[in-house]
Amino acid sequence: MNSMRKTDYLAMAIKWNESKDPQFPYRAVVDGKPLTLRLNDFPAENLYTLIADATEISFDDWPSAWTKNTRKAPKRSSRFKAPSPNRLVKA
């Protein structure tokens, strides 16, 4: 994978991990190489730029082979719990 082409990255299955940086919201590692996804000034520029080995690949549509590993909200209990009468405040 020394000379990866644009179509190679966009066609391969990549699992992206969410980051806390809004400009670079996703990161991944492929064959030990770090990949970063940047959000651009859309519509003046392409929506995304993939940064890999100092190569930048700009594109608009999220590739179908890619998946986002997003943080899931904790499950809420389906059972309703009424507050105890001792916790109610009288007005």
C-alpha cells in the first residue's frame, strides 16, 4: 500500500473512530498508517478531505464501504420510576 490511489482508499472498508475535534471529526488506522478525515468549507470546497501519508484526497459523498464508529448514548431503562413521596416538594 505504498502508493495508494484515491479510488483505493474510497473503495476499501475503513472503520472510522470519532474524535473530539470538529474540524477533524474522524480518524482511522489502515495497515499501521494513520488516516484523518477533515471537514471542509462546503459548498465552496469538497465536503471531506482524507489525509493519508501527506496526501490529500477531497470528495463529497461518504463511501459506502466506510463505517463510523460513533459513541452510543447509554440505554435508558424502559421502566418508569415515580419519585418517592419524601422527595416531592410542596408549593
